[in-house]
Amino acid sequence: MIDPKQLARRFPEDFIFGVATASYQIEGAAREDGRKPSIWDAFSHMPGRVHNRDTGDVACDHYHRMEDDLDLMKDLGVETYRFSIAWPRIIPDGRGPVNEAGLDFYDRLIDGCKARGLKTNATLYHWDLPLTLAGDGGWTARSTAYAYQRYVQTVMKRLGDRLDLVSTFNEPWCIVWLSHLYGIHAPGEKSMDAALAALHTVNLAHGLGVEAIRQEAPDVKAGIVLNLHAFYPVSETEADHAAAERSFQFNNGVFLDPIFKGAYPDGFMAALGDRMPVIEDGDLALISQNLDWWGLNYYKPDRVADDSASGAEYPAVSTGAPVNNVITDIGWETYAPGMKMLTEQVYQRYDLPEMYITENGACYNMAPVNGIVDDAPRTEYLSDHISIAADLVEAGIPLKGYYAWSLMDNFEWAEGYNMRFGLIYVDYETQERTLKNSGKWYKALAEEFLEKSANA
């Protein structure tokens, strides 16, 4: 574990340290003040979809405890807060009437950040699609992209004057593949054709969203947050290297290429292009508008082997075993150099703007003992990855900030409340918050960095 004060000194003065959350994971108040259900409300209430049938009905009750939670952030010493805005609070049916009470909540949240000197980084979509839109096909329907654009216009018109950064989407990979091909996240589809339809709708919605941001709040820096995968072939064979390239195109390139090159990847299109929805004139120009920044969410490496001989569908790969023996409680391999390899790889392949590590963290489920949460493996994970972030800055990558995932334990999607990523422990029965030892370490890092910057 690296001394936090030494680590803080490796970053330039304009770097920012923050924490991140998402609306459905922390807010609760699922039926209050005009909010209507999202696809995650429906999904989590279906037996067999989420661990222990957990739901986000209450979550961390952040909707009612927001001021106290902002105080916790301020006390952590971080400079910036990345949160998401819940579409079902703003336009509860996805289209139609605007819910003023929903906008009022985010007014209070943003004003509360500003009052505490916290910079604001708002995610416009973090998976909570209004359930009504599912009746039209959800993300498989092109019409959803235009409903999203109106939602973005509504949010930016009201809140854009106080936002520092805004992203159109969090992790399109999860919206497309995890939710429509693998069936693990809402709406739980297992169809390549549904996933391909969702792929283009989400990319189009991103472009329409950027257009809306530019129209309503041209001074706000606009970007997108991607959970790109760091692919390593399990061997040095040509077949496994080809498998890693196919994996890159299928998982990373289908978002990066349209956004930063104005086209879908060649290999992907050769394999699946005939099953893609209609790409209309002007779509790719909309999708590839210039961005001010992009965010990388990184947790683990991915090891892949060729599986083309089995006749498997593109990308025709199988998953390799972890190489590093440090595994988190959610079963993910820990490998900090993967974050460096991946970042350098994408900057070599694409002309990218400045970036932020918008999520990085580890799942460890230690509970308080005599008021202390001794989560040393999480601290080690954060230390290793923030050191890699410093390496990237020193190597000339335009990395401008780092957000730990997450501020506090929360509803971990299909894992329910079974998995904990927070710097702050949440007792879901009492809603008591307890700063973990990892949070104390991160606080020491953030405070040292602030002091260093102030004295520079």
C-alpha cells in the first residue's frame, strides 16, 4: 500500500479526485414525488432476476438523506461528485409531462454540491429507463433515442447552468450486451438481434443527446462514460491474438468507432452488419460529434481465447482463467496494469479528448467490528490503481481526474445488496453510515492533494 501523501504529490494541480454514485443504486423513494417505475423497478421485482429479490425501493435512502450524504463527501476532502439523474423522476413516462418535483430534487442536489465547493459531474442515463418506454421496445426502438433527446433538453435547460461536466450515458456496453444479449441486467433479453437494435439506438441517442447539450448548455463539457474492456489473449498464438482483436471490436469498437471515427468496426460489420438495424443518412454524423471529454470505468482485465472452431457466434471467443491470484469478493481478477494498457491502447487507436477515470473500485464485503471496517484489500486496490493513474499522467495521457466507485455501499444491480463497493459502509436496516478504513485512506489522499494544490 502506497502512502497517500506520497501518492498525492504525483498529480498536477489541475487534477481532481472525486466519488461516484448512480440514482437507482442509492436514491430509494421509488414511488415518491411523481417518480414512476423504471425498467429496473420492474426487473428487480421479478423473482429470480436479482439476488435475494432485492430492489432499489429504499436503497440508501439518499433521496431523504441527501444533505447528510453531501456533508460526508465534503468531509472526505474530494473536489467533485459524479451522480446520475433519474429519467423516471424528470419525465416519468419517458415522454409527455415533465415532473417539476423531480427537477427540484436535482436543483437541491446541485446547489448542495456548489454550497460545499464540490464540482458536479452529471450522468444523464445510468440504466433507469422509464418503464412506459419498454412498451414501445425500449432501447431496441429508434423512437427511444428521440424521447431521450427531449429528456436531455429538459434537464440541461433547467440544470445546465450549474453543471461542470455531463455525460450522455454510463456504460453503453451494459445497456446493450449485458441487458439485451446476456440477459443479466434489465430488461433481461437474450437476443443478438435485440442487442444490435439497442446498439444503434443507444449510439444514436448519444449523438442526439450531445446535440441537445450543445443547444441548451453550450458551456458545459459534454462526454460519455465507457466501461472499455482490457483484453489479453490467453496465449501468444495467432488465433488467440485474433480473438482478442475480435473481442475489442465487439465490446469496445462498436462504441468507440462510431463516436470517434464515424463508422462501425469493419470486422464487426462483416460478421453482423446484415443484422444491424437501418443506419439512416446522418446518423453517424450525429453520433460522431466532437466531445470535450470521455470517461473510463475500469475494474478488471479480460482474458480471452479463440473459440471459432466451435462455430460460436461472433466474436467467437471463450473466457480464460485469471492470471493474477488476487480476486475480489464479486469474483473479479485484480490487475492494475490493465488500466494502463487499455488507456494507452485506445489513445493509440483513436483521436481522443481529455479523459477521467470515472469509476474504479473493488468489492469487498467486510462489516464493522467495534465501529471499524478493516477493508485493507480495497485500500490496496485503490492504491495500486491510483498509482497507475499517476503513471498515465506522467506518460502524457490527458487524464484530468479520478472518481472512486463508490461513495457508499449500494444496490449492486443483479447482485442486490450482496456486494459492497463503498468507501462508506451502509447498514441497510438503520441507514447508518460508517467510513471504512479505505475511505480514511482516500480522505488522506484527497486532503493532502488539496493542501498541495493550495500551497503551489
